[in-house]
Amino acid sequence: MPNSLFETEDGSHSLFSEQYGVSYHSKYGAIQETQHVFINAALRFKAVIQKEISILEIGFGTGLNAYMTLLESTKRNLAIQYTAIEAYPISMEQATALNYSTLLNNKSSQAHFLQMHSSKWATPLTITEQFQFIKQQIKFEAIDFENQFDIIYFDAFAPNSQPELWEATVLGIMYKALKKEGVLVTYCAKGVVKRTLKAVGFQIEALKGPPGKREMTRAIK
Ligand SMILES: C[S@@+](CC[C@H](N)C(=O)[O-])C[C@H]1O[C@@H](n2cnc3c(N)ncnc32)[C@H](O)[C@@H]1O
């Protein structure tokens, strides 16, 4: 089923998934949400103590999280190993229409953004000196990493549309994939999700959410 492109309140684009009946980002601002939940609460949080950081992204989608991480790695001279998981990729045509590099005043890096979208599955790619990228076309349920990542960007569609991705089986897979003291962040702050994160072994912090959301969650192994 097709996705439709729309503009969120900070002017950045997002997609609405007809298949899942939900949007890829907060309607209050896609860029603002990524900055707040993934860059500030996870990447900058970890970058205080280490400059080499491995990241697992749950849901590559539009590539916005990956792209803003790439920009941050250049800005702060971080060495990032980025692994993105996505079972249902968007089309190249749709990726090309997204306005992220224009809004982030980084027109020259549009080529890097598109490179991530057009890259071959399961093939490591050096995008810049600081940013190594690989994407895998598999389902989240099939992930099998162990003690490998410093950060997980857990960016699945919300529990209302895909409840099975927020249950102990998948969150346990995430726990296993992280290194000790690894950090999982999500925009979701539902009580049942926080309880499940605790049940699989995480320590939980409730943080202030991005615009339009009271809370988000940071979970530490
Ligand atoms: C909220 S969107 C991700 C947004 C993305 N992080 C971004 O920056 O645009 C969730 C993504 O998960 C993907 N997805 C949904 N169910 C999946 C599954 N079971 N396994 C793998 N990917 C899945 C969707 O295709 C969608 O791209």
C-alpha cells in the first residue's frame, strides 16, 4: 500500500502509512522529534562518555534518524557504526521528495542521504570518515545480535497499530542486542511498555517528551 507525504508542524516532511494507519513521525514536527528523542536523549547522552558509538535503528523508514545522526557525527567528530533495520523500504522517488537536507541547511549532504536509501542491503558502506552504515531488510522479530550496540533507536510504529512489536519477545531481543550500559530510547511512554521494558531487564527513566508529548522513555541495560 502506498505512503502519502505530508508536512509536519515544524515544516519537515513525514509519511503516512496507509498500511498501518499511522504516520512515521510526530505531526508536531519530524525533525524536532528526531532531535529530541534520538539525538539529544541517546546520542548526545552517550557522546559525553565515548566518541565511538554503535547504533541499531529499529525502523529506517524515511532515513531521518540516520541522516541527523550522520550530521551530528560530523559536527561532534564522533565515530558512528550505524545499523538500520527495515522490512518495508520506501521508494527512491519518495526519499528524493523529502525536504530534510534543505531544512537542515545541509544541501550538500543530500547525496549522503540518498546514498543510504539506494545502498545495497547487508553491504557495509563508508558514507563519511565518521559514519559507517549498513542496512538490513529483515523483520524486527528476526534480529539476532548479542552485546553489540551502545544505542538502540526504537522507532517502531506505535503500540496501538503494532502491539506485537512492544511485547516482551521483541523488547527482549533489543535487550540482548545492547552492550552493558547500552541505551534504548523511544518516543513511547505508555505504562505497559515501561513495565515490559523493566520486566526484560532494563532500568527506566521517564524524560520530558518532544513538542506535543508529555513524556518519552530512556531504558538502560
Ligand atoms: C515509525 S517508522 C520509522 C521512522 C524512521 N525511524 C524515520 O526516521 O523515518 C516504523 C518503520 O518500521 C517498519 N516496520 C514495521 N513493521 C516492521 C517489522 N515487523 N519489521 C521491520 N520493519 C518494520 C516500517 O516500514 C517503518 O518504516
